[in-house]
Amino acid sequence: MKNKVIPYGRQHITEEDIQVVIETLQSDYLTQGPKIAEFEEKFAHYVGAKYAVALANGTAALHLCAMALNVKKDNKVITTPITFAASANCVRYCGGEVVFADIDSDTYLLDINAVRQLLEASPKGTYKGIIPVDFAGKAVNLEEFRELADEFGLWIIEDACHAPGGFFVDSEGKEQFCGNGKFADLAIFSFHPVKHIASGEGGMITTNDEVLYNKLLQLRTHGIVKNNDLYTNSVEFAGGKEAYPLWYMEMQELGYNYRITDFQAALGNSQLQRADEGVQRRREIAKTYADAFQGKNYIKGQSGKVEGHAHHLYVIEVEDRLGLYNYLREKKVFAQIHYIPCHLMPYYRQFGWKEGDMPNAENYYKHCISLPMYPTLTEEEQQFVIDTIDGYYGK
């Protein structure tokens, strides 16, 4: 282990993955071909949703969700400060106002009680929506959030980038998988290399709402439609006589080129076949960490063994986080910090956010460190990580 680098996350690319990409590169389509529709269909089935729209990346997915839900200038949307900035930025892309609510110190998820306090402190209609995040792979209880959202007339975007294959247990004891569309209006996923399913870059939106689905398809491709029933210009203008010519299309609103390629979708399809296997291995790794750190006084908190957790990350909280971080790097263990609270990023400070506004999130940030977590992490490598941490604290 002396010279081996152990990152916090990494992709797992097999020979089968490579072969399907090669076959796609040798096919007639590099983009806008059959592999994309195949990926969408299979992914929707995997999470239990009716519809899926594949995109260039998770950030594009968030942006189109906000657009499809008509986020406009000064609309207020609530989200968590412990997330990658894109969860909040999608609101700003549309001119909306991001309002942060604190996290629950035990789960690290958006605190539903903090959200309720915000909503009850303002007249109904003040807020438009909520963006809860399945942080580290732990699923938000969206049944509870749906009830709250309905009470105040809000939509929900579930940021499930960390949690394909994750689930929560509802009030009837049923497993509700992330992105299944039963509670959130829209859900988004990412296929960045360190995520459960890697396609280089890539994202997905899932929904059960046909109107939103069709809106997303239009926004994904420049706002262009190719549908005789939707055209607004006349047949004559289009260059036809009794029917619109086959070449005709209309840009009906300002959309974006947020398309994914066929070879990325082919890789995603291949990776999807191993998704359950990958989640199971992540849970095994998480159990090993949890058991190893149980009862050790220098571990102030950890992700733990939680039912339904998809374990994109394994987070512990420690004293002297900087010292441990640097020591691990000296030993070639490249742990990471997830995340710097969004409300204290310089961009968001300009809107008045300051230290002390989110005490739970800020306290978490002072102590959190993400340990190596990926399916190809070996038992020997994980034990080295554990022993190195124990050694740093003199145990």
C-alpha cells in the first residue's frame, strides 16, 4: 500500500463498457440516436418513474427543471446549504431567489422543521418550491416533504445525484426509491465519473408528469419542436401545400443544447446493468467503516448503517479535521470535504447570508471529511484507511 493512491471516489470501467462505446462510435449515430432513448427507458424503469430525459450533465438537469417549473425573477425557492452549488444555482439561472434552510445534524439532510418555520413565517405564496438533496446517498423522506409542499402550494425538485438505488421507507412500510416520481414533481441524477453510474458526464431527469416531460424534451434541444400538432406558423409558410414538409421545425421558446451523446448513453446503459451490484458493495464498505469506528471517541459523527442509503459518500466528523486531512494525503489517501456551506460562498454572501445563519450546517463543515467510497475499493485498501485514521489519533 506504500505507493498506492486511494482517492475518495473513482469510476469503474469494464471491458464490456469499453466495447459498447466502441460499437456506438462505429455505428451511424454519435448523437441523437437510439442509445439515448434506450438509456432513458431503462433508467426510468430502474428508479420506477414513468419518464426520463437524458442530458449533458446534472447541472443542466437542474437548470431545465427550474425552467420547466417556471422559476422567474424574485421567485423564492428553499434548499439546503450542504450540497454542491448547482442545487442552488439552478434557481439563480432563472432569476429566482435562493433561501437556505439548515440541515438536521443527525442525517445531514435538509431539516423539514426548519423549512416549515420559513414557510409559516411568511404569507402563503411567498415561496414557490423546495429542492431537497439526497445528500451522500441518504434518501430524503419525500412523503413528509410532499405533505408540507401541498400544504403551502409548492413544487419539489429532488436532487438525487448521490442516490440512484437509494430509498426511504414510507408511512405504509413500503420502500420508495429515489427519483420514482411519486412525491417530487421532478428528480435529477448525475453520471459524473465518481457517481454510481458513470458516463463521463451526463445527467437525467425523471418525472411522472407528462406535461413536464414534453416541456423538458423541448427545452433540451434549443426550444425546438418537430410536431405537426404544435406548429404555429402556417403550412404555406413552412413551404408545404396540404401538410408540413418533413424538414420543418419551429423554435418556440429559448431552450439550450443540453443533449447527451449516444456513446455516453451507451456507457450509461452498460453501467446501469451493474448498478445494484455497485450499491450493494457500497453498503458493505459503509458497514465496515461504521463497525470500525463505533465507540471511538475521536469520531464525532458518521454516516452509519442506514436502511436505503446508497452511499455515494461516507462522511465522518472528527476533531482536528485539517490535521487528519493532511496526514491522510501524506499516506496517499485522498479524502475530500463535502461541502463548504453554499450560503457562505462569496457569491451567496452578497445576498446577505453570513456566518451564524445555518449553525448546524456550519458546525458540520468544521468537522466533516469524506473517506474513500467506491465499489472497487479493496478490503486491504479500506483497512489501510481505517488503520491510518486510528494511527493519527494514537489508537
